[in-house]
Amino acid sequence: MSATASGNVAAIDIGTNSVRLLVTDAGGRELVRHMRITRLGQGVDVTGSLHPDAIARTIEVLASYRLELEQHRVERVRATATSAARDAANSADFFSAAEQALGHRPELLPGEEEALLSFRGATSGLSSTVAPGPYLVIDIGGGSTEFVLGERAPEQLISVNMGCVRMAERHFVSDPATPAQLEACFADVRAVLDEVKSSIDIARACTVVGLAGTITTLAALQKGLKRYDPAATHHAWLTREQVERLFTELAGRDVEGRRQLLAEPKRADVIVGGAAVLLTIMRELSIASLLVSEADILDGLAASLR
């Protein structure tokens, strides 16, 4: 793609559950932000490989994003793949197909760098008047969750293998999940959090910032939104009591019932897994409330290009 005077940059996050695009101009002004659920991580926790159908869905979206890059005369692109691609034995084959569709070869992003970029994106628009630091940034993805503690820059971080897709596929055999299946999920998350507690000084955090689809979906549900509106959820607050109530309501319904509740119905099959992760985090780390952020790893990726 030839360079132009526009200075536009694009960030593409190829996650376990969704593929997202952000295009900004040279000054950081948002021009385009898209999200498509492709479930690249379908079955990866069990098989260790990317499913051909999941690859095909993701490649189709990347091809459509290439048209956006051309339309907006993007000069610089950074595309990254995270948890599902890290876990899959056949990720190199996916990267080759992705490069052909997008025109740019994605990077395989280590969990630690994913955490750094998430922190950068989430805290870039925060000030002490909005929420005081140090910040604990929690990014719940489809396959992994990142925890990052810091004031102006990350000081402690860890990326762990738990997320909405991984937990839902691993534990929820029936729909809705049985109490025993839900408890097994809680126990799984608690075991992972032992590692988090030994790596992060949670007590230092003055503000907890929550990122990604599980948290923004719950924030939208708490606000009663029928259509997803990031302007309404960005920098909203979620309390542990609210998350407890939302989890109970979602876990008690089957997938069709959950679709009727959600502003993003395509998340209905994994939202209980994600909500279980968030609720257990808030319980085990004694988090009374968190600040919801629509700015995340995409914003960190875009900033790295400017």
C-alpha cells in the first residue's frame, strides 16, 4: 500500500472471540472502529488447533478490513493475534492466509506485550480527577486474561489462560449450565488467580479498570441498552453487587434467553463464562467496583504506530 499524506494508521486485534479494527489519523482521532465475532478460538482449548471453519470466518473479516484500509488510505498497519493463535499448533498456516487476505502479516503477540498494550490503551485517557492511580487493568479476553498494575507505566503484569470462550467450552456442557458446572468454572478461575495474587500487589491499586467484551457487555446490560453504545459504557462503573445480579440473571437462561437480553446477542453463548471469570476475580481480589473502559489494546496498538 503506497504512502499518502494522510498519516492514517490502523490497528487490528485478532482475538480468540472477535476481530477488531481501529483506524486513526496522525493526531490519534478515531476514524473507524469495527468489531466482528469470528470465534477463532473455537475448540482450541481441547484440540490445540485452529478449526478450519474458524479460520475461514476470520479470513473473511480480514479481507473486508483490507477494503477499509484502502478506503482510508492507511499508511501503517499493526495486526496482532493473541491467545488462540498462541495456543494453536497450526497458527503459522493461519498467518499465511491472513497475510494474503489483509495484505499485512499479523504478529503473534506474547501475553506480556498484550498486557502492556492493554494498559497503555486503557490509561491513556485517564486522569487523577477521573480516577486516581495506581491502576489495576484487567483485560478479559476469549482465551486469556491480562492483569497489569501501574501508575503512569506498567510495573507488574501477568497474562493467564482463562477467558470467556475457554471457560465456556471447558465447563458448560448443558445450556443453561448446571450448578455443578458453574462451580467447576469458579474453582478453575480461583486456581488461576492464585498465580495472579503472587505476581501482582493488588492492594496497591486505587482504581481497577476493566476492558474487553465481557465487561462492556455487562455494563451495557446494567444500563439496559438494547443496542451497543460505547459512548454510554465508556468510564461507567460496575459494582460487585451488580455483577453478582447480572451473572445470576444470565446463568439462569438458555442461550436464546440470553440473546434477548444482550445488546450484542452474538456473545450469548460465552457471556456466562466471561461473567463467571469477572465475578470470581472481583470476589477473590476483593474488588468492590471497577471502571469500564472502551479504550483497550486496539488503542495501545494504534498509539504504537504514531
